[in-house]
Amino acid sequence: MKTTLDIRPANDRDLTDIGWLHSRHSFNFGHHHRPNNGGHGLLIVSNDDVVAPGGGFGTHPHRDMEIVTWVLEGALEHRDSQGNQGIIYPGLAQRMSAGTGITHSEMNASQDEPVRFVQMWVLPDTPGITPSYQQLDVNEHLTPGSLVPVASGQGHPNAIHLHQQGAVMWVGRLEAGDTVTLPDAPFVHAFVASGAGQLDDSPLAKGDAARLSHAGPVAFTATATTEIIVWETDTEVSR
């Protein structure tokens, strides 16, 4: 069992920049492909997207994927083939289970301001389920200075449900000097959505990420007002 801590600076992540979309990809996505970059644990997509006013992703399909969207700035409008529609804003967690197949669109809800969000895909533990959708405002549960479960396949209260027992997504809203301990899980992915901090001896700035494998509990200390997104998963998927 190999223990690793792999830091991925923001500028080393692949970039898609097509005018209405500026996106940094933590893992292989679209035409971007690097060897051994198919994901970490069960997390296979983590895109940091900025969509221009009035722009967005038109209707497109997915299947057999747990898709979590977390808005950082602005508002995102969701519509899907199951009849779900809503505006996602900071602190509103959204999960779409693609299952046997679903189509959806994601558009900037504003004609004046950009929207920034992180979209993350986790493989489900059971393929071929009925597609479903869930959103939940978790703002009141995001206790300052701590990591809070926001999406979980393990039954955490006040978290959206994942059809993957081996995965939990945590969010920490931290002030300078706050320290949190990352989960002691086989595979952990930590993404600094805003702010900055120190992961053991490694400084992390906005947009930086860290991949931990069998690393045990590791401390992260914020050095500014920071939002960090942390995934823990229990299995490495062959890709």
C-alpha cells in the first residue's frame, strides 16, 4: 500500500477557454488526456467552471454517474428530462443521478454576472438505476471553521444523497488560522476553491488541489478566508 501526497497547482490543470466558458480540469476531460490522470479514487471529474453571462451548456446526455454541482459565485439554472428545474446558488448542493440516462442543461441564470461552480462526477455503486435529482440548501449547516458533509453515500444528515456508499464530499468555510483534519480515507482529493492554506508542509493557493492516497489524517490550516472542497472515497477505479 503506497502512501502519497500529490500537489496539483492550478496552472498545471488542463484548461478549456472558449469565450463563454473558462474551465480548469483536475482530471482528463473532453479532448484533454494525460496518462494516469483518469481520476482519484471514485472521483473522475472535478471541473472549476466559469460561465459568462447568458452562456451555458445546452441540453446534453449522461448515464451511470453521480453528478454533484456546487456553486461558488453567481447562480446556475438547471433543467432536465425528468422535469426538474431550479436555480443553484452558493450553499445549495445539487445531485443528479444519471442512471439509465438523462439529459439536462446548465445555463448562467444571469445576463449580467458570470457564474463560477465546481462540477464533480463520482461513479455510482450500482449501474442502471432510475435517474433522480436532489437539491438542498445547506448554508445553515456549514459550521464555520470545520469540514461539513455536503454529499454522502453514508447517510450523513443534512447532506444530499449519493448512490455510492464509498464517497463523501465535505466543504469547509474557514478563516485564517482555522485548522481542519482531512478524512482518514484511502483516497482523498482536496481542492482550494478560494483563499489559501497549508497542507502539512505544502502551501495551497486558490485553484490548487491535492491528491492523497492512504495518507492518514492530514491537517489543513487556512492562511486566509478560504473555502475548501474535500472528497473521500474508498476504492481506486481502474481506468
